[in-house]
Amino acid sequence: MNKSDLIAEVRKYLKNKNDAQAVIECVLSTIVSGLRDDAKVMLSGFGTFKIVKKKERRGRNPRTGEEIRIEKREVPRFIPSQIFKDAVK
């Protein structure tokens, strides 16, 4: 399922494609802005979005085998709730 499919599913409840698209855009942009502000975004029964800080480390260039330095960075992470995990089983 992609974003268009999700909008189509929401449209079944709202009866209007523009409203459905606005709802999906609002939810996604709210999650992104919450993560940008270093906040956890917890959706009860679904899961938690959060930012994880990765340390600097060494790696290898797969083409040349040369050792490289991978800088520290922050990456988004999603942790599904137990309810979500059970529903997918």
C-alpha cells in the first residue's frame, strides 16, 4: 500500500478525495514536525516514532574495500505497539 492507496481508503469514510488527501498530509506532516522537534510521536495501539542518535563508526566502501568514516547522525525509527504486532501475526 502506498500513499495514494491510503488516501483512497480514507476517502471511503470521507466521501471526498480532497478531504482524504488533506487528512493524510496533515497526519504525516505532524509526525515529521514532531520528530524534527525531538519529540516522540506515540500513536496508541499503533506504535511510536522517535529519533535515534547513531554514533560515529568505521565502515568499508563495498566497491573498493577502502575503510571510511561514517559520521554520527540521527535517524527516524518506528517501534510497533504490541497490539499492532499481534494484529499482523
